Amino acid sequence: MIKIEKLFCLVPQSFLLLALSLMYGCASSGGAVMSPADLPTYSEQEYKIGVGDTIRVDVWGNDNLSLEVPVRPDGKISMSLIGDVLAADNSAEELAENIKNLLLKYIKNPQVTVIVTNPSSSDFQQRIRVTGAVTNPQSVPYRKGMTVLDLVLMAGGPNEFALPNNAKLYRKSEGQVKVYPIYLDDILRDGELQTNYMLVPSDIVTVPERSF
């Protein structure tokens, strides 16, 4: 059996130096960064009905069943024949399908459409936020094309207690929260934009404070 010491002797020194540099380089602000790969466009975000939204339900050929109502605080609406129906956290298409299935007990082949006529809850669903050691923490409506830098500048930049290169982006994806490093000092001082990520609705940027 070849001893570990002899094994290292068999490996070219240049290869070892390269491997070590890659290992330690990736841990620094100038190294490789795991960037968000799951960046949906604004139009791909399927709208989910929320409490307070006004929705219109049309049942073709049954005007007495059609209605326009706000979603109650319990997330439900009420309809003739079928009673309470959970609307919150469903898309318009999902709610239409649910109502159709409930109406099948009373109507043959019902045709149901749902339209969100006043998406009042969307303001909070579409917001992005920056918290922590910034001049003015912000919760602002999402606008297509916004980046980490845009959001931080809106918050007045890092304050005197901040650790900008330890900032993080928190993003909901596939039922879990993913965390990405933000080297904010590199962005602001050196113009290194590798971690100036494009933002999506519900993103949260945090800037930690240094320990004293």
C-alpha cells in the first residue's frame, strides 16, 4: 500500500497548488458564486387569489349562480347551491375547476370561469424587502428589472454598522427558501456585479451588523 506521504509526492506540485487555490478562492468574495438559476420572468408568476381580492364567477347559462364578491378574511366565498368555497391560495383556473366539480352534483356539465377583478392582495404578494444594517429598511412593490443594487440604494445604502460583504438574498423556490451570498461591498466599491442579482417578487435582502 502506498503511504499518503508518498502519494502526495507522486502528484505534480503545480496541480496541488491549483487545487488549493480553487478551494480557498471559492470561499472568498472574489471566488465562484452560486447564482440563482431559477429566475422566472414576471409574466410567468401565476397569480394566487388572496384575502380581500374581488373575484367574478360566471356560470354559463346560469345567471343566478354568477356573482362578484370579495374574498372573506377566512379565504372563502359563498355561492348558491354549493355554499362556502375556499378561494385563497388558488389561481383563477384552479378555483374555477373546484367550483365546477362542486356544481356537478346539481348541474350537468357546468361551464365556470373566474376572473380576479380587483387583486388588492397582490401588493403584498409582489413586494420585495431589504432589512438589517441599512439606512432605511424597505418593503417596496416589485418592478420588473429591479436588482439587489436598486433595492439597497432605495434603502439609503448600508449603515456604519454593516457587514456589506456578508449580505444574503433569501428566495422562495420549489417550496423552500434558498439563500445566496451578496458581496455588497464589492458591488458598491469595486463595481463587481457578479452578485447583483435580478430580483423577483417576495425576495428578501438582509445586511447583517458587525459584532463589537
